[in-house]
Amino acid sequence: MLPLLWLVQENFGHISSDAEFWVGRLVGLTVSHIREVVSFYSMFRTRPAGRRELRVCTSLPCLLRGSDAVLAQIEDRLNIKPGETTPDGELTLTEVECLCACEIAPMAQLDEQFVGPLNGEAGTLDAILQEALSAPTDSGQAREPHPFISTDGPVVSTRLKDPDGTWWDSYVADEGYAAAKKALLSMTPAQIIDEVSKANLRGLGGAGFPTGRKWSFIPKGSPKPKYLVVNADEGEPGTFKDRYILERDPHALLEGMMIAAYAIGSHKAYVYIRGEYFRSAQRFSRAAEEAYAHGWLGKNIQESGFNLDVVIHRGAGAYICGEETALLTSLEGGKGFPRLKPPFPAISGLFQCPTIVNNVETLACVPFILREGAERFAGLGTPKQGGTRLFSLCGHVNRPGVYEAPVGVTLRELIDSYAEGVRGGRKLKAVVPGGLSAKVLTADEIDVRMDFDSLMAAGTMAGSGGVIVMDETTCMVDALQSAAKFFAHESCGQCSPCREGTGWVYRIMRRITEGEGRPQDLDELLGIAGDMEGKTICVFADAAAWPVQSYITKFRAEFEEHIRTGKCIGTHDTSQVSSLKSQSLSDFRLET
């Protein structure tokens, strides 16, 4: 259903009630069903908007870099608030949660293009506003940001050098599809699963489940078709690694998909790409077309007798669809509601058929394993987790970016050596090691290895590998309020403890940040968080509870002081915000 809704919005600018009726007739569903799907996804509009849209991120990584001040300046210059359109109908301003481009924070998305840092070089914000109020052209690409992206390898980053992407000729010249050829022509599915298992590859989307074991759960004798689903719905704040694979090395993902599909007996694979990732979807589509053209997708691939078709499916703005069963529900045309497990997707997944859901980076590691051997990959990691992984580093570091490192690297090494330390020589205060959901660590807790087991032993989690660094200027109350706002906004609302709990936490945190906190609020927050954990269909409620528990427990004195005085101890930095001249909206117009 989502492709039809996207088709309507792309042609008419929004989805009207007449359009909902039309879609309902096409797919044989009631208008009420279509309406609830449209209302579930944040990117779908039900009323006309401006000719262009500027979507400003205010999630934690951007907040740490001054997004609140940037948004205030934009509001002042345009004389509109988020959700409003300029009087001439040209530009709609939207405040959004994390767009997962935290490496260029504070950032925004102008139509389909990510722009930022908005408080970087003098005149950046002026230029972006001028472009936003002009006709869309290719000229905006001249300001394409180029943050630091690791290219040292050895597993997944070696072909991330070119911002324009690695395409067929270059990929094949660099041993591309050699692993897939080996798998299809000289290995059995069981041998592939055994090799991936010996490599100790674990799921790199957040859960860390052993990949080979997951593939082995597919029932061998099932008469139903089997599906491979790629989770490219990257949405965890602080995480932006998968986007670079999709955009700069899409064939690595395709080759990994081919091997995985052959191993589980699947002949159809779906790639669910985050709705905001316009360019990622376009580039991956180009790679798929190249693979079809050269006989690496479709019927009888390379005369092996194996068939595989790939379907690219765009999401529409729902963090919960990163949860594997919610993603499957969305693929089937519904709201992204998680499902009870068991049955697990390997037994009953997409269309109630055996399904494997894997993360982008996980599958991109598979060609290396078959090409270089399981022992080589396993030897790069720890005894229980092989290989390297891509770490996203953002927040208060000197060099935000994507870094490939062995999974046994310490958090201190990532911050000090890879990201070149805390910016401005300031003191480190706190770190979130695995995306916003992970429990926060203090500056004294960063000598921990970044593999799944070590971080679990430290009382947090590796998650998506998104590292959010906070220096001494950070107000932990504001940081938690930002996290609470995100989870309240993104809860799907299916389970009462999550729906009510996330909203309740956010309302209390907002009251505290506004200087109206009460001494009993902290214990009440901890009580609410405890009542959310382990009581819902999926782990979203747990993920929303963990920041509450860890921030308050580890920085309680700061919270108490904030409640007592109504003021922040730390203040997120706004010193880099470029000062705009006193200009009216008309000053940003281009001559037409």
C-alpha cells in the first residue's frame, strides 16, 4: 500500500480523502483502513503544503550541536512556526525527529537533500534559506556536505571512498561478486550457513543475534515460499552507517543478499528503505538494475539454476518499523505494529511465510566472509563476536563520522583516537554507546570494549553502534527531555504501558525543563520506567525506559539541582550558530 500512497503524494503534494478512496478501491480495503495507515506515517500529508519543505531535525545529536538556536533563527527569518507555510505558499517548515544524518548536525532536509551543518561556515544558513525559497535546481548539490567516512576497511568500508558511489565496473574489478559466484557454484546452503556461523557474525542492527544460527531456523521442509527482508529502515538517533553502504557500496549489500537468499532457499528479497533516505533508495535501485542487466539478479543467475528477484520498498516515517515484525506489518500494507513472538519470523513472517530479516551492514559483511574465510573474519573480533563494525560517532567530538574498527575496540579509543577527542579540549561528561536507546555511560566508564557482550556486562548495549558524545557543557536534564520527546513521538501506541508511559515521562520531563519540577518527580519517573519494562509486545518500551533509568541514576544530583533552582548546570553549545543579519523574508528571494 505504501508505494501507492507515495505515488499519490508525489503527484498531488498530499493525500486527499478522494485519493484515500481511490487507493482503497484499488487494493480492496475500506477507506477507514487507508486513513489509519496514512495517519500512522509522519511523511504522509493530508493537506496541501508548500512547494518546498525544510525539515529541521531537533533530536539529541542535533540538539547537542545547537539545533534549538538554529530552529529559532529560521522561525524568526521566515516568520513562521513548524507546521506552517510561508504566506506565498513557497516553503513549509517542519520540525522532525532524528533524520540519521547526525554527522552533519545540526542539520535539515531540504526536499530530498540533507543539508548541514547549519551553524558551520559563515553564511551557510543564509544560503540554505535562500535556496529553500527558490526553484529546485541541481545547484544545491554544490553544498553537499562531506563528513569523515572511514575507508581503511578491512571489511565494509574499503569502497566508501567515492561520494558518488561504487558502480558495476569498479565493484567487479575489486573482486565483486566473487563470493556470490563461489556460493552459487561450489557451496551448498548448509556449507554457507556453517561458514557464517564459524565467522561469529552477529546482527549489526542492534540485537546482536548470531547470523548463521538465525538463518538455520528456516524450516527445511516448508512448502511455503521463503523471504529475505533487508532492514534498511535506519532510524536510531546517533546512527548513520547503513546510509553510506546503500549510497556508496550498494553492490556489497546486493551480493550479501544473494548469498543469504541462496542459503535460506529464498527467491524473493525485499529491501525496506527508510522513507527519508531518498538518495539511498535511488542509488540502490541503480545498483539493482545493473545486477539485473549483468545476470546477477533474475532467472538462472550465472547459469546456476538459482533465481532471485529484489523488491525495493520505501518506508514513510516511522521509527518503530525498524523493529523486524513492525517492518513486516508495514511491508504487508498496514500500520507498523509489532507482532507477538513466537512465532518468530523464521517460522511465520512476511505473508505468514518463513522469513529472515537482516540489517544492511550484517549482509554487507557476508561477501568478505566467503571470500576471505570465516577464520579471518572471526580473528578480527572477540571470541564471541567476529569482525569489525561501522561505528557512527557524533555529538561533541572533533571529527564526527563513520569509522570501521574491530568490535573489541574500546569506547575511549573511538572517541580519542578515531574521532580525535572531545571538541574544544573540553571534558567528557557522558556517552551513549549504542544509539539513543542505550543506557548512558559516564566519563569514568569508557574503558569498555564495544562488542555486544562487553557492553552488556557494563550495563548498557552495543545496539546500532551509534555513539553520542556529550561534553561538560551538556545539561543532562535537557538531554533526557530530548530522548523522552523522541520516544513519546515514535511510540506506535499499540500497547498501553508504552503509549501512556512515554507520554507521561515526556510531560514530566518537559515540566522539569520549564522550571516547574517537583522533588518527587525523579522517583515517579523511575517508577514509570520500571512499569514499562518487559510489559509490551516489543522492546520499544524498554528502550524508552533505559535512558530515564540511567540518566537519573548516574546524574541524580544534577537533576535535583535543576529541580531546586529551575536552571541547567550545563548548557548545550550555541556558540557556533551563525548570526544572521536582520533580514526580512523578501531579502532571501532570488530574482526570477
